[in-house]
Amino acid sequence: MEQVWVCVVRAFETGDMDRACSLERFLSALEDLETGRANWVDGNGRLV
């Protein structure tokens, strides 16, 4: 997880905003899954 944050910081530093935003969304999704707040996935693991 820490390595992904390093990539986010580097992307912001280099001005690669598309990559930075994608990585940030990825981290948010991981956090949702870990905390059980992933309401964007149904009970069968499909995106809703």
C-alpha cells in the first residue's frame, strides 16, 4: 500500500494528473473494501 502512495506522490510531482487521480481512486476503492464500505460491489462481487 505504501508503494502505491509513493506512486501517487510522484505522479503529482511530475504533473501526471491522470495517473495521480487513477491511483487515488484505486486507493480509495481498496480502503472501501478493507473497511466494508464497498457499496459499489453487490453480494456476488459484481460492480453496481
